[in-house]
Amino acid sequence: MWVNVGFMTHTRPRAPYRPYRFDHTAFKAELQRRGLEISDLAERTGLSAPGLFKILRGARPYPRAETYQAILTALDLEDGALLVESTPAAAP
């Protein structure tokens, strides 16, 4: 049996608000300061170069906690480094 329910819209659930996001510009500056390439960091962290490149471009503003920790460890940075405050998204 087919039931006509009219026009329905499907929306994605809103992502939870995260107070901090990864600062890709600081990440890029840190790599340049140390003279490292993405491939060098990939070897140090065991992460994929394409994944790190997405973080570097800003396409992944919220990398997984394990990824973030691997980057901090490889660059010998303190916890909380490379993070900036997020601004809440405007309500639709």
C-alpha cells in the first residue's frame, strides 16, 4: 500500500557545538617553521599524507582526538596547541 504523505524534507541533524577547532593556519606555520613536509609528518605520526593534507587545508576543522594527539606528539607541542575558539553556527 502506498500512502501519499505530501512534500517531505530530510535534513541532517545539527552537529553538536564544539568550543574549539583545529587552527590549520597555525599548523601550516608550524610545519614551515620546522621545515617539514606533509610526507615527513605522515612518517612521524603514522597517519596518511592525504588525511593530513585535508587538515592542513582546513577541510577537516575537527580531526579525531587520536589524530590531534599524534600531531602534537610528532611536533612536540603542548596539549591545546593548534586550537582556536569556534564561533557557534547561526541558527537556521
